[in-house]
Amino acid sequence: MAALGWDGEGEPWIIVHGLLSCADEMLPLGERLRELTGNPVWLVDLAGFGRSPVHQKSEAFEGQVHELLTALRELEGPMKLIGHSVGGAIAATAAIRSGRTDIQLGLLQPAGHNSNQTALRMASRMPRGFVRTLLAGRSEAGWNRMLQSNRDTDHRVISRFAEKVRSSMQSPRIAGAHTDLLRWIHTGKGKGVQDKLSMGTWSKADQAKSTVVVWGKEDEDYHYPEEIDPQVKCVDVPYGHYFPVFQPHETAAILVEWFNTKR
């Protein structure tokens, strides 16, 4: 996995992005965490996203978990693992499967099999090539309309993000990686996707008390995972799905305050 970040002292923050983004979109959040804590901060590109090559395993979700586990094995000692959207499900699963007890989790709008009924969900049931073509062909205006559900954000900021999404989807590698994870989220039957992991699989583990979920109540595409253990702390914010991208300073402040109380 390719990674961006800053060196520092103390426990590192590892940040995993979600759909429609890459490590670059998480830079403002990472920079703010670095400013507030002085800790090392590393932002990874999921396999097939950003600067990372396509993973070697055929299963979309399993491949991403495998690659993240490989990266985490290179880091010794306690760490804070932050995941946004489907990156939250990937981060949580990797933490559980690592068998480590020194990983604290921060899950920002975690997305697994908890999507609402949307047109994208129906489209994701189509053949892989069709979905990839659909993503590559979607206009900036189309992405803009979808992202406008984040009413908490200035429309000019959303428009810039929509243009970046449209541009990135011109890459067959990136569009294909999105397709596989979308099909895993919405159907669990994407090409080579075998993993049926529910959000409850990780939430019942020992990590529950050291995990925080930050949830945007204005999200129209996903609902709060009902299986999450009540021991998992949830902090509600009045935003949509992409609040870690659009409200990085507030997100960083919430994470730092919560993790400081766990010392």
C-alpha cells in the first residue's frame, strides 16, 4: 500500500479512507491530528485506489483486509487505527484478525452491509463490467448531485470534490476497485467476493471498549449498524457521510478528545 504522512513521536495514527476518495482526501484530517498530538500520522491508499496497485487476492474485501494486515505487521507497539466508510469495516476487520490488543479503533461512518435502498444499490447488482463503465461515465454533475446530500458543506467544496471523483474514475484500476467494494457492500456477490462479514463480527470482540464510532446523522445512504455492541462509544455529529473529508478539524478534535480519555 502507498502511504502519505508525517513522522513524529508517540503512538502513530493510521488512517484508511473510504469510497470515492483516497489518502489525499484525508490529508486535512491527518494534518490536524499531527498538529494536535505531534504523533506520527500515516494515510494509506487502499489497494487499487490512489497510488496503490491492485491487490493480488481476487476477493475485493478480503484482498483489502489482507493488504492492510500486511502493512500493520510492519508497525510495532500501540497505534490508533482510523477508518472512514468501508475503510472502517476494513480497518476493524484487520484489527480483529491481527490478534493484537494494542490497536484502538476510530470508525468514521463505518459502512459494511448497512446500506439503505438506493439506485446505486440496484446498479451494483449488475455485471462488474457494467458497473465499472457506469462509474467511469458518470458526469461531474451526477457526482455533484449525489454529494449534495451533504448539506452541511459549502456547494463549492462539494463541486471540487465531485470533479476529483469524476477524474479518478477515468482510471480503469480505480473504477474497478470501487466496483468490487460497492458490490461487496450492496450484494456480497461481486466477482470473487466470498466474505460475508457483518459489522457485528468485530463489534462483539474485546476491542469494543476501546472503539469509538463517529456517526453523521444526516447520512442518507447508510444507517447506523444495528449489530454494533453498545459498549462501543458513539459520537453523533450533524453531518452527512463525508464529514471526515469536509469537517476534518472537528473530526480530529473528537478523536483526540476521546482517545485522551482512554489513557
